[in-house]
Amino acid sequence: MRKTKYKSQLHLKKTALALVGTACLGLAVMSPQSASAIDLRYHSIVQDDTIKLGDIFTGLEGAAYEHKADRVLGISPRPGDDLVLNARTLLRIAKALDLPWRPSSTSDQVVLRRAATVIESEMINDTIAEALHKKGLEGDFELISSTGHEDITLPENMPMSVEISELEYDPQRNSYHAIVVAPSLDNPVKRLELQGQIQRMVAIPVL
């Protein structure tokens, strides 16, 4: 069976980080970073529900800063989403926690991405196609979705699995309607409704 792989681009959520209990600090004139080993984690994967200082800065292993690495700064983004911290926010964090770090330019930033389990639309379509075969649909076919081709994003600790909750097949119209859940029927954290046409594939002999 030939299948078309559909990709959907994650819509990345960019929000500002609020530091609880930190007074509003003005942005000082940008200055070069000190000779300290402390630097930015320019692209960081956040594993937990909270953002810690160690998710943003490297070089916090020494005795002077080791206790600060686990300092909680805020709530992490949703699984699969990004949070961008610009130079102004990073400077506020460094000043508030007395870190010897300053931005080298206004373009300095850290992108925090929440770790996630992503079930791609291809896997979802394969699951629907297998269920249609069990309903008696024979031969090769493609699923042409009329509701878009979405991925399902789950927390990182959940399995990459999807199951069919409901499935309707109209052989007269060659159409389908499906409701899938992930990671399972017993634990339906995410629910996705899909419908579309079934395009049958015909073998063309080569002369």
C-alpha cells in the first residue's frame, strides 16, 4: 500500500518568563561577558514541569554556583512548545541571582523546548488504514484527509502509540470518519477527529 507522508509544523508558543518575587530591573548597557565559565544554553531541552537556572546557563557546577542550578524560575512550556528568552530577560535573571554573566549583544537568546513524544500524522494514518482493512476494505489505497494532517504531541514520559476510538466507513462514497486517542483507549490524553476520502490505487501495466 502506498502512503503519503504528511508533516505538520508545530505551532511554537513564545511567551515571556515571569520571575516570581523578582523586582523589575532596568536593562543596563550591554557589556561583554566576563571571563567566567558561565555561558548560555542557546538551545535547551526542558524535561520537567518547571524551568530551572541550569536549563538556561552552563558552568554552574562549581561550589559557588552549584546550589543555584536547581533554582526554579517558572513554569515550563507545554510539551513540544518553545519558550524564547531574549537578552533583556536573561540579564534580569543573571542580575537577580548574582551571576557574573552579561549579554554580549542584544541578539543573545535561549530557546527552551519542552521534551515531548510526537506521534506523526503518518503513524496516525497507518493506524486508520489498518482498522479499515479489518472492516473489510481490500486492496491498496490512500487516505486523503479533509481535516488536515496533524501530529499528536504528548508528554515525554508517555509511549508513542495511538488507538482507534471510533471509525465509520462509507463504501458508497469511499469516505471515512475516525476518532483516534493517544496513547491508548485506557489513557486518552489526546483526542483527534479525522475524516476524508479513500482513494483506491490501480496498478497500471507497463507495456
